[in-house]
Amino acid sequence: MTEDDLIAAAREAAERSYAPYSNFAVGAALAFADGSVVTGTNIENASYGLSLCAETVAVSKAMANGVRGGLVRVAVTGPGVEPITPCGRCRQVLNELAQLGGTDPEILCVGPEQTHRVKLSELLPRAFGPASLG
Ligand code: THU
């Protein structure tokens, strides 16, 4: 799966966004070491605070399928003019899956004109994770 393919998968996922309140359709695509890809999109709720981000939905889908590591790359797309970066909660949720497999995934923050590449450990330094519980 190339970088462009992963970004395309995230954009395709965003087409299935349920975001009637923000009208801000986000897509996420997780790439794993075995070549598999799991996507997610944001799912909002009439009780606004219960809305789920695209990255959280993607991680939940993967973990519900039994995945427990191997996360090597993540693409996140949004409708804004700037590349979108995962929110704080999603950084923590991504970190759980990443730490389980001992990886530090590259996060592709995708905008209409440019893509920022950053490691998860840069977005969430000194992360609290499974290993922190001893
Ligand atoms: N959103 C995501 O899906 N991922 C992020 O990392 C940031 C925000 C969603 C949540 C909400 O449905 C919409 O974008 C506007 O905040």
C-alpha cells in the first residue's frame, strides 16, 4: 500500500462520514505491517459531545477485529484548507494500538495541497500507555 493509496482510502472513508452537525467530514486509514488497511470516519451524535472521531472509529474497528499491533502508518484527511492533525484524544487512542505492537507510526496529516508527515511520538511525547501500568 503506497502513501497515495492510503490517503485515497482515508478520503474514501470520509465520504461515509456522518457529520450533520459540524459538516466536517474526516477520514482515517490505518496501515499495518502485514499490508492490511482499516479505515474510519467521524460519527457524530445529536448529543454533540458523544461524537466519535475518524481515528478512534478506525482503531476501534481494528481492535474489534482482533488487531493488537503492527500499526505502521496512519492517514488523516479533512475538508479544511490546512492539513488535519489528530485531536488529543485520538493521539492517545492511536498510541494504545501502536504501543501494543511496539511501533511508532508515521502520521500523514493530509490537506488539499500538502501533507505533513510526523511520528506519533512527536504528536504525543512521553505518552502514557499500556507499558506505563507496569
Ligand atoms: N474530528 C475527527 O474525526 N478527527 C480529529 O482528529 C479531529 C476532529 C471530527 C470530530 C467532529 O465530528 C468534527 O471532526 C469536527 O470537530
